[in-house]
Amino acid sequence: MKKRIAGILIFLSLIGIGQAFAVSEAAVLFLLISPSPQANGMGQSYGAASAASPMAAIMNPAALGFFAQKNFIGQEYYPEAIVWLPFLTDDLTYDAQTTAVGINLRQFSRIPVSIGIARSKVALDLGTVYQTSESSPEPQGSFMSYENCEGTTLALAVDYYIRASFGITWKHIDSHLAPFGAGIEPSDGRASIDAKDWGLMLQLPLIEIGRASGLLAREPVSPFNFWIDPGFYYSKTNIGGKISYIEAAQADPIPRSLSIGLNLQAGVRYRGLTLAGFSWSREVDDMLIERYPDGTSRYLSGAPDLRFYDNVVLGKANPGTIRRRGHEFNFGDIYFLRSGTYEDIEGKTSAGTSGYGINFLQPLRIAAVFLDLDRTWWGRILSRISFEKHHAESEMDDQYPFAITEYDSYIFRLSGFPILN
């Protein structure tokens, strides 16, 4: 029992991957785990994953609005739960899934608005804990320890010169660490709480704006079509009260966080097909909690450690914040190659990340276009369906020499409302 509890405590010290400073500040730290392999391959930065990864809405609800602009329905899931911290044990597992539906009103009218709704769940299984007594090492009972969070996200995006999306998530959090209290405590190790997230994302499609304003030719002068889209994103997550396992006087805050990021996406298309693309993003996170020496704590209204110009624009890291950055190369919407880093100065932790993605149906779509079959019924179907695999892995530096954590997900996406031609 003691060994297992010690393992859980070690887990709590590592849960944020680089957010060691958060350990003494908040409970239910599993909410800080980044679920999207697309973002994780890019240092856990979410600027480039918004329109393609349904799971991006878990970390920034506004991502769902951009997803709804291009997709009618999408589902992202892990084929099997990932082993979390495999150096410690083989029964700590993490699982995530998201189902999203989007409607782009421009398909029915001239209204440049998209609406998305999604349902997400993340779950951390801490395994079976065997209860023993002080006098005997023989197991006298066992219980399952776990934490999970279910959320519903609603987002609205507008595409009028600039693209803007706002989203909000309502979520319920359950934590079941033990069926009993510590020592003579009258309660048990179970707790639950409701919370919400909200986020904002902006994109500036420079070439589209140039054409709409008359600065550039309204129609491309060649079959090649370029895009350059800088962006900004902001989110505030885990907004709620404090969670209590024993009594209200011992309540702990949940990990309320603020994230600000910049990103850039660029590339070239031919006859509507992406030939090549590049994405870059940088994100800085700050925990909005202050803990006092007497054990009490309070939520902060602002982010005292975050400096937008120094941290986000210039990319400098400073104590109290976590910096994430990454880039992605897109080869014809068939293969995506990603890499990134994240760094926590206060926790003295940094890590490199890498990943890839494969769109299995894109080669068939390209063949249909070049064979002029894209206007057939099956060509139209191919133009709307995507089935993808995404992989990411991270490895700590020499100061944090633990096993690699790997993520795998599959995504099914259907673009466009199905009754339209």
C-alpha cells in the first residue's frame, strides 16, 4: 500500500511534464496532460492543430470553431490507452477521445458563421491499489484509483476578412484516489467538481484579405494558390472553485491556467490540393494560483509571471511560466512531420518532442483530381472523407532521464454537409 501511494505521489510530481512547480499548488493535475498527438509532436503547442484535431478543443475550446469551418463531423480517439510513466509501473494509463460536429452556415447562405459542438472525455487510470495493515503485508482488500473529466464544448467562428473563433467548455471532474480517508479522517479519497474553460483564436489570412481588398488580383493568375495565415490564440482553463476530499477547510484549487500563443501557417495548393505546407507555433502557459506558507491558496485574476512581448513575441522563458514551441511540415496532406520543445525553468525541466501524421485516403483523392474523376460520385466522396493516424513522443533531457511517453490517435473527418454537392 505504501509503495503504491508513493508511486502515486511520484506521478503527481511528474504529471504536468515540465510543470513541477504546480505540484504544491493544485489538485487533479491530470487536467494538465496534453491529449492531442498533433500538438504534442509540436512541443504541446496548439496553434497549428486547431482546424484538424478534434482533441484540440480539450485544451482550447475555440479550436472547435475553426474545426467547424471545414468539417461536418469528426472523431479522434486513442486505439488503446497509453501507458503513462512506464518507468514507474505498467498500470498507469491515460485515455482520451473527442467527437465533434460542425455546421458552416456559408454552405447554405452568405452568413460567414460556423458553429461547433463537441463531447470529450479524458481518463487517468491509476491502477489497482492493494490495502494492507501495519502489522501484515498481506493484502486485505483492493480498490481502483482513477480520475476523469467529461466536457461539452460549444464554439462559434466568423470568417469575414479575419477568422475569429470563441469557444467555451463545461466539464465535470471526478477524482477517486481511495475509498477511505487518511488515518482517522471521517471522509474518503473521492471528490468531484464542475469547471469551465474558454478560449479565443484569431487568424489573419493575408492573401485572402489582399484579394478581398483589391490589393491583389481577385482570382489567382495561375493554378497555384498560396496562403500565409498568422494567428493568435488565448485560453483560460479549469475555471472553478476548490476541490475537497476531506473537508472544505482542506480544499485545494484545481489547476487554473492561462495560455497565450502565436502561430503561422503557410503553403501552396494546386487545383485545390495542398502541395506543401508549413506551420509554426509558440505558446506560453502560466498557472493562476498562489500558495501561501500556511498551506492556504488563492486564484489569481491575472498572470503575474507572463510577459507577452518577452515570452510570446520574443520567445524568452522565465520562472513561473512554461514555454512550448514547434513546427510541422506538410507533404501534400499525405504525410506530416513534426518536432518541438517545451521548457520549464522553475522546474528545471525541458524536453524535445517529435511526431508524424498520415492521411491514408489523400493519395486516392490526388489520383481522382489528376485523372479528372473528382466530379464523379465516388470522387466527391473521397474529397470529403479523411482517415488519419497521428503519433507523437517526448523524451526528457538528461536532468529528467525517464522513459519516452508515446501518443497515438486516429481521426475520422467528414468535410462539408453531406446533402450538398
